[in-house]
Amino acid sequence: MRDYYTQIFESKLRKDEIEKLKKIENKKILNFIANSILLCNPEDVFICSDTPDEIAYIKNMAIISKEESAALLTPGHTFHFDGYYDQGRDREVTRFLVPKGDKLSSALNQIDREEGLSEIKELLKDSMKGKTMIVRFLILGPANSIFTIPCVECTDSWYVAHSVELLYRHGYNEICKTNENTDIFFTLHSAGELDENMVSKNYQKKRIYIDYIENTVYSVNTQYAGNSVGFKKLALRLAIRKSHREGWLAEHFMIIGVNGPNGRKTYIAGAFPSACGKTSTAMLEGEKILSDDLAYVRNINGVCKAVNVECGIFGIIQGVNPIDDPLIYKTITSPNEIIFSNILVKDGKVWWLDMGCELPNEGINYSGKWYKGKKDEKGEEILPSNKNARYTISLKALPNCDENLENPDGVELGGIIFGGRDYRGYVPVQQGFDWVHGVISYGVALETETTFAVVEQEGKYEINIMSIQDFLSIPVGIYIKNYIEFGKNLKKVPLVFGVNYFLRDLKTGEFLNSRKDKHVWIKWMELRIHNDVKSIETPTGLIPYYNDLKILFKDVLKKEYSEEDYIKQFTLRVPENIAKIDRVTKFLKVKVEEVPDEVFKVLNEQKNRLIKAKEKFGEYIPPEKFI
């Protein structure tokens, strides 16, 4: 270790902590840790080298610091509350630091790099005074793999340090093997000044800045894990730039291993905006979960291979109940190491919205002491549990965790799904005519309703390209081009599907799908990937035959599926689909630079097919008309 680092470390670290750093020769890492210490001025520094004693110490300190509480009846369960105004990803204060001369899409939130660095460092200055800085070394993707990316996070939150233990793989040994040419992702986080409830006091000064020049995420005055655990969506932005340079894809994907006939298993990935069914799809009972949120995807000898970036789940808990989500409900109500956040606590139990039973009329939640009818300073009623309340758990705690989670070679993807909250337009499931059509029609044209997972008004429709638009750190048009070209370079190309779990009746507003129906759509996709069932060609894609779905509903859900339901679900809504194409086309032309001409060509061809179908069959076309 160089003298420059030694002087800084000796002023804050005990000798045993310094010994851990002596095994790291990469000066980029030592420089980051040393500069973080100088900037944030902690009382002391804890270096985690991933020993069992150190991990136990972190978990214990999360309780002692009162960032978490173990006052729950179920062994292994703890809970944490973020501040009342710190309950989701905050788009407004999450910005890219863009140097002069560089350019990102105007659709992306950004600030001049020098200005942003000056602001964030001023907020971080002395932010850890009187507190401990915890240094965690982690890896994204399985160890000893072409997919592996080493990471370092410095934080003053024991809750964050505990959360990453459940979400990511240990990386100290990997870090010790890195050299100066290794790409490493860094995060510096401080919860800032805490109030009597141990939540960030200065939430008005919350900032989450991404410096893609130095592969560094800065986060201050926030505790919500989506803002403070730097290696979730924040580091996804860094991975997207790395993947752009190297010719692979960093994606907002769940991955499920779907069981097929004769012992066959097919891996299908899916991109959904938050709270649109991604985790519930990944957790389908009887299938295997490989990933619920993030994936790296590479072309390995012409085959599309993918890994889970993480090894745990930071999942939305609202709506998890024993009827619709029996597997995950049983898992999170059983003795397991789980961190619950922003739920209601009463009588040593955790309560959340739509959990399938009546909730207490009082308890403790993210607003402090809570009672039914309590209102905030704006006069708005405070819910017992936040809509974006979460649970954090290791994937290995799940009985259906896929055996290939740690496979350094990844798994072959047979299909890719794009889906959002589309109440008006798309049918529940359809297949693209080919890679390009599917990627553009279902991915680029992904339109959804905003949800409680982001800090802004719910119920607003927006385009969310590939369900990754918020996280892009390269021009959106270039990202789309990369995606199209990636598929063209594969020898074995995954099928591309579009799904819509939220289709409503245009007259009554009632949902036309039950929450469990998605299992049937997934099983149909698995059969299509292996060409085991035929399909009906419509202007927007390939849809199932009624008889195939009737059999699947009986086999998978043990229920009858009427032809009437089939017709309601798969009737092509021509006006709504044309309007959708028009909105997407306008958005791309106004908001997105460098869109490939191929995108407009595919969208225009789809619009023309819809117009011709309308001329022949009318505005609302039942599926039998296309047979």
C-alpha cells in the first residue's frame, strides 16, 4: 500500500482494518476509499472482507444503530423505515453527470458534470462525521465469469450494508485479484443527518448522481434502497455504457426457468416497469426463478446467454397474498432472513396492503405511530403500509431458486418478454413476427401507466422503452440500434413476446385477466419456442388458438376457459392500437435522437396492416377473423 493511502487510513482505521486493505493492490480502489474518507470524514471505518464474523457484525449493528428492528415474532425477520418523503426512486434528483462536449438523449435527466460534482461533494462533505463508514466489496454476476463486474460501496448505513449482503455476491477475494485495467463500479452513499427516528432528515437535499466517466454513483440524504444501494438501477446505468462499448446488453430483466413437456426447461427473460408483474412472473409456482430484476446478456458463440446480476430480491410486497402468490407469501411469512421496509408493524407482525386479510387499525409505520384516518401535513390520508413497501431476501431462501444461479456460463434464453400496464390496447400475449418486429413493437413501443415505484403522480401514461428508459446512460436511439443488431448477430435467436396483464373491458373497466392467467401465457410461450403449438397471424403479432389455451388453463390453473373470455381478451382493438403507434412515433420523433430508420418502418408497416384489417373487418376484430 502506498504512503499516500497509509497516512489517510492510519488516521481513521484500526490496524486490523488496514491489514485487510493491504491485500488490495489496485490503486483505483484504494484511491476511492481514501478520497471517500477525506470527503465524508467518518469517525472510523469498517472494512468488510466477507468473513462470517464480519457479516454477523453488520447485521447486529443494523439493529444496534436502530436502522432496523428485530421486534418481530418470526425468527430472522427485521424491519426498516425510510423517511416519509423517501419512499421510491426519485427521478427529479437522479441525474447523469455529463461532461462538456458529451451528449445524452434529451429524454434523460442530466446536469453538467463539474457543476454536479461540486454540488454532490458539498452535500457529502462531513456527512459521516460521528458515524462509521462501512466498505463493502461485491460482484455483479456470478464469480469467475465473463459476466463478472467487481464493485465497491462506501456507506454510513448499516441497513444498506446489510441489504447488499442479501442482494449481492461477496467480492473481497475478487477485488484482491483486480488490476488497474479492470472495470470497477463504485458507490459512495451517506444517509446524511438522521432524525430521532433514524431516517434522513434533509430529504429536500436528496441527490443521486451518476458519474459515468469514473463509473461512480453518489447518493446522499436518502435511505430508500433503490437510491442508496448503488448496484441496483444506479449501477445498471454504468453497465449499459460498458455493454455498449463491449457489444452485449445490460437489462431490466427477470429470468424464469419454465418447465415444459418431458422434463424440458426453457429460460425466458422479461422486461416490465416496476409494479407491472415482473417479480410475480418470475415467482410463478412450479417454475424456477433465476432473476427477478436485472440481467446481463451476451452472445456466446452465437447463443444468447444471460445471468442474474444479483442473487437476492428487493421486491414490492403490496398484493402478495396466499391466493395469488402462494410461494412468495409462504416464503416471506416463514423463518428466513428478510428485511421488510415501509410496512405496518403491530403485535410483532408485519402487515401490508392487499395481503389477503384485514389490517389492524393502528401500529407503527413509515410515518411513526399510525392510526386509521391519520393524515399528513398536506391533508392526505396515510396508508397503513406504503404502496412501494418492500421485502429484501436472498434468492437461495426460495424453494424454487434455479440451480443455475451461480453458473458462470449463464443460461440460454429461448424467449424475451416485454410488458407494461396497458389498459386499452394490446392483447394479453402475442409473439413478434421476428426479432426486429418484436423488439420494436413490444419493446420500443412499450407504453405503461406510471406506478408508486417512482416518486411522482400515479396513473400517468408514458412510453418506457424496453422498460429501461429511466436507466439509460447512452442515447436512446443508439441503445435501440444496439438491441436490434444484437439479435441479428445471433445464430439462435430468442423469440420475442409482448404481454399485457392489465387489459380492461372498454365499457365496464373490468380487468379481462386474473392475476394467475399469466402462468398460462408463459406456458404458451414455452411451447411456441419449441414450435409445439401453432399460432394465428394478426396485424400486431402471432396470438394463441383458443383450443391450445383451453388445454393450458385446465392443466395449469385447473379451471375452464370459455371461448367468450378468449374472444374478449384477444379481440384486436384497431383504434387503440393505431393511437398507440401514433403516440410512440411522436414520442420517438420529438424526444429521442438517433432513432434507427428501421423503427419507423416497422411501426408504419404495423399501422398499415391495422388500417387494412379495419377496412376489411371493422374496428374491433375477433380472433377467428384471422384464421
